[in-house]
Amino acid sequence: MSEERMRRWRMVLGGEAAEPTGAALTGVDAKMDGALEALYGARGAGRGGRGAGLGASAPQVARWLGDIRTLFPSTVVQLMQKDAVERLDLTRLLLEPEMLEAVEPDVHLVGTLLSLNQVMPERARESARAVVRTVVRRLEERLAQRTRSAVDGALDRSARRRRPRRASEIDWNRTIRANLPHYVPSRRTVVPERIIGYGHRRRAVERDIVLCVDQSGSMASSLVYAGVFGAVLASMPSLRTSLVVFDTSVVDLTDRLHDPVDLLFGSRLGGGTDINRALAYCERLITRPKETVLILISDLYEGGARAEMLRRAAAVTAAGTQVVALTALSDEGTPAFDHGNAAALAALGVPAFACTPDAFPDLMAAAIEGRDLTEWAERTAPHR
């Protein structure tokens, strides 16, 4: 076996399990091995193994967090941080400012901090807000422009599809181009099958968007993404955006959409789920059903009146509102959700599926254009 292959096996096995390889680690390799050993112990012990050297004191953990940020790529650091919180129960230490200054900001960490919001001492709160602010800024840089472009394009296309009633409303150039396949040589003319009108002048508000977000503990990442998207949509004058969060109670955070960090700290992760109560509140926000898109973001585990929840969803849909249930809005793979309620909603015309943040702008465009969202999900959504 080559020296390089032996080195890799030594890194994989770690600890006592690596002794038979006879390989010695030096320099950066030794530091990486020590950081992994501190968290995972012998690599062969699996996720249930005992950490062998990462104590529970804030200074020691803070040093370890600083070390891994210099040794590993950010994606690996985020995974190790998540494992450290779960395996060593570090949530208490995350209330220490020196800990928050050492971590790599990511969506999972924001979810953990939001779950601690109610018990966070004042001296740690500003450090926590700085972490959340960093993650929000990164997400906005990644997603904001794509969202605005997708929504603006959908509004333009939706306006042009309206059938013109007078010749002056016909966009002749677009109409001719769209009907060129229907040119009749014997008549030397185009027989139009589809008439395209000029886009109507934009009104102040063309669509109402209602984001109804489950803030139970399992929906932490989805809540973070929903807050960022809500702020982006609220910045568009062509939309009137509302954001409502719920567990067993309902809180309207629309007035905080101008500041997604403040909005996220206004949520309260944990607790039960009463989707029916949340939908009842959202019904009152819908004043133009046919111009409204309602996005319910929930794992659909209903703790309230299930039959009433389904009846209410059916009534909102029947009134003309485009309703979609997202069982997750995250990058975390196939989510856990109530398949029975998802199927029941789908039977009522409310498609239910999971969506990644990168696909969400296209989902909004499809909803605004009134496209079949079930078909869109089957073709586009990475996981259902």
C-alpha cells in the first residue's frame, strides 16, 4: 500500500483503531486528526461514539471551534459544529459570547440560536444577532436578485397573457413572432392562433403574498429561509407581502419584514402546531382571493382540528387563492412530514411538497402565473 493511501487510512480510522497502520501524522494532518478525535473519538465508533478530549468548558470549546475553522472547509466546519451541539449538548455554551464569536455562522446554528432566544442573557444577545445578521446577509446575496427577477418576469408574462379586446391593445410584433409556425404559403399570410397584448400598466400592487410559517422546532431552517424570502418579497412594490408564524398561537410579523434579523428574533421556535388556527388568521388577510398566493410552510403535523383545517384549506382554494403547502423550505434533504395530511390537501387542490431555497424563486413565478404547481413540483422540486 502506498504511503499516501496509508496516510488516508490513518486519518479515517483515528485513535487506537489506526495503530495497526503504523502511520505517523505530522503538521496539519496531526492537528486535523486531533480536532476530529476530540469530537468523534475513534472514527469507527460512529455517531454514538464518545468524544475523547473536547471538554464542556466554554474556553476549551471556543478554542476547538477556532481551530476547525482554520483546518477544514466551511461546509465541513458547519457539519462538525452541528454534531458538536447534538453529541455534547453544547446549547448552554452557545449562550456565552466568546462561543458565538468562535463559530462559523450557518443556517443550522441560526436555528439553534432562535430556539434559545427566550432564555438568552442580554450579554449574549448582541453576539447572537451578529451571527444571525451574517447568515441573513449571505442568504440575501445568494437569493434576492434571483427572486426579484423571477417574480418580475412572472408578473410581465401574466399581464401579456390577458387577451386584448381592441386592436390598439395588440402587440403585433410579439403576435407575429409567436404565430410564425402558422404561416400559410398559399395565402402568403400568418393565421394567428394566439393574440398577445401589451402588458398592462403596472398597478401599485399586482399580487398579495401570504407566507404562513410553522415555527415548531423541526422547522427551524425553513423559518430562517422564509424570513429572508419574506423580506425580499416585501421590498417589491408590485407585491403586498404578509408573514405569519404559528405554533399553537399565531403571530403576525409583517411589520418586521423590513428587517429579517429582527423578524427572526420575533419568532419563537418550539411548541405545538395548530395549522387550522393559522389558516383562520390568514383567511382574514385575503381580500383579493384571485390575486393572492398563500404559501403554507409546515411539516403538516396538525395538533389542532384536522377536519376544520382541511375544510378551511378547501374554502380558501375554492375562492380562487393559489395555495401551496411546503413541507420544508431547506437544503436538508427529504423531510419528515405528515403524509396523510399532505395527501388530503393534494386531493383538495393544494399541492404539498418540499422545496429547496434555490428553487423557491421559480416556484413563486409559477404560482403567480397560475401554473399547475403539482406538475411544476414533479418536474422541478428536488425532493417531495
